[in-house]
Amino acid sequence: MPHCLYPLLQETPAPSRLHPGLPSHSLGLLWGLSWRRCRPGGVSGSLLCPPGPAAISVSICLQGRVCGLCGNFDDNALNDFTTRSQSVVGDVLEFGNSWKFSPSCPDALALKDPCTANPYRKSWAQKQCSIINSATFSACHAHVEPARYYMACVSDACACDSGGDCECFCTAVAAYAQACHDAGVCVSWRTPDVCPLFCDYYNPQGQCEWHYQPCGAPCLKTCQNPSGQCWPDTRGLEGCYPKCPPEAPIFDEDQMQCVASCPTPSPPPPCHAGGQSFWPGSKVPSDRNCYSW
């Protein structure tokens, strides 16, 4: 069976064919990303793991050198729907289908309006999603227009016709909350009754290390980041974060707990080539003249 996935973002082999412009680091909210050693809303090295969507950013050095479903990173919205063949189209299906990994995969088809397909969900979806237009987010309304987020929330909530409210309604509201945070407005919108996120699940019995933070937490010292310094342009994401006590001030990403000191790392294993062992940093001879690896 063909591999029917779509590339969200890939580096283009011929950047000169694209149109460079001003950088725009945030390429949008993506679904289904996962990172090793992640807990929902937790940390993995220097990456923060959100409870649902994930924000993806690329370095300025890739400006005008990427393509795919996330766009081409040139800050020009007029050419966002650039197909694999470098044609700019206006139809979202034509654009999306052009990025199939295999031409033998079936094309994606136009979807019916979810609230028309599931009319019994519409009133519930409108009521739940009204939190976006409510006083809860009033501080953000002047910074991020809520209308399109509300419409997207209603559509997503209608689409979940057999459960999955957390992944549809809650994630849609979380997307608006993250957009508010990106605009400099932190909104603590979750409650025990509305899309709760119970970080206490990760706490060992009798301990209270993990806490919910609606807009991220200050950079902390970890075994993989002993200096406790983070990139200044890294935006915080909501989720569960550890708060290490003074007697165990370092977070161990492998054990997922606060520790007094990090374990001494084991030396890396040697590489094997041609029946010989070579330690990291040593040169591996080649059978080609004047070459070494």
C-alpha cells in the first residue's frame, strides 16, 4: 500500500525558484506531532510538549528554502498555495493533493460542512465555542480577531459526532489561547469543568512537582541544559511543567523527575568499520587514496 502522507515542511532543493521575502518564523499550528520522552504538556530537552497542537518554527537561514503544506516561509500570503510543481493555485484541494508522497494515493475530497452533516451537534458546538467571544478572552479580542477562531471551533466541534470533544472543542479553543499568547496576552481559560488539564497525574504520591502553566514556564536547569538558558525567541506553550525544589533543583529528562545532580553519562560506544573499532573523534581510514572519514 502506498505511503499516503503529506509533507508538512521540507527544504527545497532549488531555493532560487522561490520568492524570498521578509521572514515569518511561526508557520502555523500542526497536528499529530510527537517528541520522544514527552509528557502531555511536559518538556523534552529544550522542546515543550503541548497537550494538543504544536507550533513549529524554522530558522531564518531557511527563509525562502522550504515548501509544503506549511507554505514557503517568505511572508507572502499570496503564494501560500504553491504546489509541488511550483504553480500557485487557488483551490485548497488541488494544493493539498499536489503534496502527496505517492501519485497512486487517492486524492482528498471536499468535505461537507460538519454542522450540516451533524445538525444535532450545532447548538452544543455554538454554546461551547462561545467562550472564545466571552469575557474570558476579552483582554485578547483587540489583539487577535476571534471570529475566525470561533467559526473554526464550531466546525471542529460539530465534526466530533462520536466523542472526542477534548481533541476537537478543547484543541480549537487552545489554538485561540496560543494565538493570544503569541500576541502578548496570556489567558488562563481552563477550569475543572472546561477542558481541564490535571497535571497532578504526573506527580508521585506525596509530591507536587508538576503544575499547570497556561503560557509556559521560565527556563529551568535540566541535565541536557545545565545552564538553564533558553532561546530568547522561544515562546512558552501551555501544559504541565515541573517546579523543582531547592534540594533537587535540576530536572532529569530521562527519569522525568527533579534530581540533586545529574548522572554521569556513559561514554559513547565506538564505531565499527572494516573489523576495527574507532572511538568518536578518531579518523577512519578509507580505501580511496587521500581520503579519510
